[in-house]
Amino acid sequence: MSVVDSGWVDPDTSSKYKSTKSHTVGDDREYTLVFSDEFEQEGRTFKDGDDPRWTALEKNDYTNDALHYYSSDNAYTTGGILNITTEMKTKSFKALNETTREYFAEKKHYKSAMLQGWNKFCITGGIVEVRAKLPGNAYTGGLWPAIWLLGNLARATFVGSSSDYMWPWSYDQCTDEHHFSQEINACSKVNHYDMAARTGRGAPEIDILEAMGGPVGPLPHTTIERPYFSASFQVAPGIDENRPLVGRQPANGTWYTGMQYGSVTNSSLNFFYGVTLVHEPSSYTYQSDALSANMHINHSHYDEFHTYRVEWEPSDELGNGGHIKWFADNELVYGIGADVLKKTSALIPNEPMYMILNTAISDSWGFPIPCPDGCSCECYECGNPDCECALPSNFCNNLPAYFEVDYVRVYQAIDDPNHVLGCSTKERPTSTFIEGHKERYKIKGRSEPLLPVKDGAGICSKDADCGGEGKGSCSDVFTCTCETNYTGPFCLAHDAFYDNPYIPETTPFEVMRMILPNPLVKVFLILAGAFVLVVWFNARNSQKSLGYTAVGEAEDVLLSDFQNSGVLPFPQLKSHPNLFPGSCYSEMRLNDNTFMASDMLFRQSSFFILKDYLECQCNSSIMHTM
């Protein structure tokens, strides 16, 4: 990174914070500030289209047994801090059934907020530092504040669409074992969506902090007590066999070794080891691992601001080296080097990753487990006598709760090519893939995953409504007009941009005119005609000798649609056994749109296609059933 002052740096950041030193022993590089948000501007909001740095979600969260709804109204700035509010407030909405992919009427009794920088600001490598005060009471369970990074190829909470077969892969080998479960894998011979061929991609996760409050008392099989926070690296592939039991010390040879733990912070191994992501058929199922450490915290982390930091050195282009180290108040909590991951050949991430700040509520985090005797644990509503037994002690009195963030600052090493800014980089592009699969990343009913940031246009009555002097003014038609360097509907956000954005190169396709003597042209036309006749004759004979099944009327209509759109969804294939019975294909792309559907020949057990006309591209990037 060679840019000293990035377009993502908040002008409110003091010059004394424009550089930093690594806490990692032996790292003497100079780090410069490439992103900051001091949250000093009063009244900033983060609805989609309001802010260039962050987007506050307005959607249901159906991950991790979530009990809350994410509302963009629950994130705002006040008093020089970012406030993420979690409160008791009922929300009715349409929820998505992950199994049937159908929507149904749902109601949740808690609202919270998630800010994410997805597809706005990303880094590959660097230092992320956040100063924050945790929400609620330290000794009351049920709240799940988090500060984390996620690969840009997955969008947080868009599970079942953007993260399936993508999260949390960090792997670059071609193996039969993982060929189907890693969507973008190193077995692919073709470079779809601007991605390099034979290169594994994914969306790994680095959790800077996940905090659990609750009554003081030791956790099983560990010296760590509640309240505590976890520092984690979530990655695939994971260890498939002979795994340690959750909540227990791993037996020799069953888990990774060589991790670092902090002596001052007294951190220790977290006995949550990851999850199995089950898919049908079983060849699509895969294991993810959570390499994690816990650190005991106390009431001061909930009553005062503390600093949380991760130092991430990505692996190089060959997948070698790299490390991740976590710090709390400048003291080591946990460390992972590349050698730790040799057990599975996973990589220290080299994907563009974005930041996320949120508070969740989940019945699997700080709630009574197992369910108390005589309690159904089927409802979790405060004030409902039938639900009280399923709630943590004093949970309802702990709301509203405020997760407060003083600042977010990001640094990268100067002139180090391994540290890169951008959500879509030359080495790890994402933009074309996201554009080609944007249904995965957007809320139902939206035309795009993200709205463009409004440059003014908020309704106003006076200049003060538009940020005031130097930021914006109220026009004659009572809408805000922003000054240079300010944006958002009310001109409250500092503008942000990449100084040197990566723009994919496009190579124009030029047709060279071939000039041939007339006699040669005549010979060529005769040979071409003869070739067509031979192909047609052989095809007819093949149909008779191999027992092709004629394409029926319904299939003919389907193939006609295929010809027009170039896409043939998997559910339609299953309903037409004459077309690829039992096939793993989810879509095919027509390479020659002049080819007529009536010319295609199919056999019952498999398909046969005239190669001159059609190529079926079946690879891991498009093989998953919908």
C-alpha cells in the first residue's frame, strides 16, 4: 500500500493516528491509515443509500437461531459515537424458509442493527482496530455483540444464497473430496467471472470479538468464566473425521496445534470447533472449523471503552505464509500462523474482506441450555408468562442495550504488495461474480444489492438540516444540496472513495478480414457444405443406432426458452427426464445462440450434443441445485 492519505480516511481523525506500529514481534514495517470512521458527526444514519462507508441492514436475520430483526433505524451516531441499539419492539414481516425457499408470515419481538461494509470498503491484509463499549450488563446473558471481517464473496445474513458453498472457504487445491462443496474451486479449468482458472476462492471469516455476558461461573472443562469474548478464525475445509467433542478438551491428534495464547490476557482454547454444513446430495456437505480462543472480561468492558485489534497478514499468491493475531488493549489474545493450518491445507485468507458491527440475540448464545425442565422453550417474548422460563435471568430488564463504538481505524503496510485495498482486486476480483449472481446478495424485491449513495435531496427547512456551514444547504425547493466532500441525503457523511481503484481490463474482440482468391472461396464453400451433410447424416444414424429419445413437446418449449435465455434451471431439468435425468447440472450456457433447439439430440441415460453447436459448461461455479 503506497497511498499515505486514503480517500477512506475520516477528516475528523487526528493526525497522530495516521500511522501505527504492529504488535507482532518481528514486524517492523510502517503502517499507514487507509480507513477511519470517528463517528463525530451528530445524527448520521446508515440506511441503504445514506452512507458511503456502511450499510445498516433492513431485513430479518435467520442465521444462528436469531430472535431479532435488523432495523436500519437502530444504528445512528450521537455524542461522537456509533450507537447500535437492541430493544424490545415487535416486527411483523415476510420470512424466508431456507428449506422450501418460500416466504411466510413471521413476527419477532426484538430489534437490533447490523452495519456492514460489504462491497464498499474491503482490505486484503492489514490492521483493524476498534474502540468499543459492549451492550447491556456484563452479568446478564442473551446479547451477542460482534466485530468481524468476512470475505466479500459472501454477504452476512444472506445465508442460503450468497454464503452456501462459499463460507468460510480458504482453500486452493483441486481434490475430489471438495470439488462439489467449494463453489469456486481449484479444479475449474475455465476462468469465469474474471476469476483465474484453477484458483480456489471463498469467504473466510475473522471474528475480532464475539462477547457473551452472563452470571459469573466457570464454563465446562475450562478456566474461562462468563463474561468472556471469543477471537476466532472460521475456515473450510475443516477436519472431517475424529473431531473433538464440543465443550471438551481435544484428544491428541484431533485438533490443530501451534496456536499462540496470551499470557497477560490469560486466554485459552475455545471448545467450540465449528459446524457441519449439510447439503444434498451428501457430496456437497462439508465441514467448517472454528479456531478460537476465549478471554475472560469483566464489567469494565461493558461500562467503559476498550480497544480490540486484529493484525492480519495474508498468504501470498502461492498460498504460503501469513498469520492472524488478536489483541485486547494492546495485549495478545490469540495467534494463528500458516503452519497451524497444515492439517487441512487451508490458507491464511488472501481474499478481500469487509467489516461488520452488530448485536444479535440468539437462543443459542447465553440462553438457558439445555431447556429448563417443564419449559417448552418455544417462545422468547418478554412480558409473556409462557416464555419467561426460556429467557436468561434479568434479560428483559437489560433492554434497551447500546453497543457503542468510538472509532474504527484500518492500517496497511506501506509499499507492501501483499496489502491491498478494494473489494474487487486484480488478484482476487469479485465484482463480475457478484453482478452475475446479484440475486444472491439483494433483498427480495430490490433491483440491486445496494442503492447508490444519495448526494443530498433530503427534505429540509433550513441549512442546519443539511449539516450546516461547509457541509450543505437547504435549497429553494426545500431539499439538501451538499458541498464538496460531503454526501448522504442530509450531507452528514464525509465522502469516501478509492484513490486508485482497480478497473478490470477488457480486451476488445477484433475480427480480421480474410481475403482469399475466388477459386479458394469456391473450394471452401464446397467443403463446408459437404461437412454439414456428413454431420447431419452421422447424427441421424447415431439417433437410430444409439436409441435416442425424441424430445417431447414440453421439452421442446423448454429448450426454446433455453435458447433464448441461455439458462436452464435445475428444477426444470428434474421435471423433464428426457433432459439430463439425474444430472448434477444447475444451469447451462449456450455458446452459439444461432443453434436451433430442434437440432439437439438426447439419449435417456445421458446427453449427446453436436460439439460444433453447443458446449455445456459444468463446473463448481454453477453446479449447485437451486
